[in-house]
Amino acid sequence: MQLLDGKKIASEIRKELKEKIDVLKSQSKSVPGLVAILVGENPASQIYVASKSKACEEIGMKTRVEKFPSTLSEKELISIIEKYNSDSEYHGILVQLPLPKHINENKIIEAISPKKDVDGFHPMSVGNLVIGKETFVSCTPAGIQELLKRYYINTRGKHVVVVGRSNIVGKPIANLMLQKNDYANSIVTVCHSAASDISYYTKQADILIAAIGQPEMIKGDMVKEGVVVVDVGINRIEDKTSSKGYRIVGDVAFDEVASKASFITPVPGGVGPMTIAMLLSNTFKAYKLYGE
């Protein structure tokens, strides 16, 4: 068994991007810019935005964080987004989700220019992915594919089983792995809560991607020998032996499954760091395509 070390690969990606940005600076050119918009006081969202902003700063990318109270109206938020849509200093716009209940998230996502949709959530980006056109792929699926690529894991003709069908991970990673390219071209099955026996599908997987949000749901007897396992889950479970009173686990029972896997992502340190790395990569891509 070999670990798919997302922390290590993400660090490599960030280093590569920093080198490219350093070259731009040495040529007195503009640099990629990302604006992050945070509405409300959600503690987890504040941590996520801070980590994304810090990652931008570390590679020399221009970054700005706009914080607003939860009383901000939908109309006001759309107006702020439209301002940044036309601001040439910022090539990516990130609106941190979830938003307060009075704001329609779909409307907000659709307000972002597809040219600056570095989260890959805009219907235009999603549609382009489905039909195989060049687009911004949402960061977690893009990170999963990049992780498989950098560990030279063959995906062509392999059976990829995705557990979960969210718009953020399940659906886009399924569409991504269907594409006709060297790092996809897979046979893809998506299974979810409506399946009477998920293990029927997971046992068939050459590559298993777990993104269902259920702590340690995938057990050792649900996978075959030699499977490649990508665990997207981040779950907090009670652990009285820990000084914090809890521990972080994925959707996969790591020790059980690792004994049968050829490759497996740890939690934490697997998919999570890749998500931020691909946000930076998408922002650099937006700069090269539309802003240089």
C-alpha cells in the first residue's frame, strides 16, 4: 500500500505556480489575482477563506478578502460580484459557501463571470465539462484527477466507482473521469443512498472515490484487493482518548481498507490540500486565458 500524499503534491503544485509568478514579477508584468467574498460569521468558512488567502500570498498571487455581515442582501451581493467581474486586477472570484438562508446560492453562482469562475460551479463551467470542452473544473475533482496523474495511476478503461452525487464532488468527478484524455477515459459508476447495497458496486471498483459524508462508511469487506482509494470525506467523530475530544476521519475506514488497497489517500492530508492547490491553479489559468 502506498499513500496518495495530497500534502506533498499540493506543495509541488504551489511551488510550480510560485516559480511562474516570480517570472511574471521579474518581467514587471501583472500577476494573477483572486478575490474571496465571505458573508456572515460561519467559523468554518472564516477558516477556509483565511487558508485560501494565505495560500495566494505564499505564492505571490494578489489576493483580497471581502467580508460582509449576514444581513447583506442578495441584490447587494450580486452588485459586489458584478464590480469584480469588471475589475481587471482580479482574475478569479470565489464566493464562500454556504451563504445565509435569505440568499439564493444558485443566483449568486450564476452572477459570477464564467471567465472568473475559478470554483467551477457556474452552469456554463459544469456544462462545458459534461460535453468535454475546456473549462474550469471544480477544485476537489480537479485535485483528485491531478493526484492520480502525479502518481502515474492508469485510469484508461478502469472501473471508477464514485460514492456520492453532490454537485461539488460526485457529479463533476464522474463527468471528469469519463472524458477522452490520458488521465480519465474510465468506466464510471455513480452510486448513492438509493442503492440497496452499495458494497455490490464498491467491490467492483478499480478506483474508488468516496464522497458521501458518512464517517468510515466504506469498510474493508466492501473493496477488492489492489483497489485505489480516494477518500474525500472530512468527518469529526467523538474520541475520548484525544485531548480535543474528537478526531477527524474520512468516509473510509482507513486501517481496514488500507490493508487491501494499492494506493489510498490519508485523512487529513489527502484530498483537502489538493483542493486549495487547484483553486490557485484555476486562478492562474484564468489569468493566462483572459487577463494577461
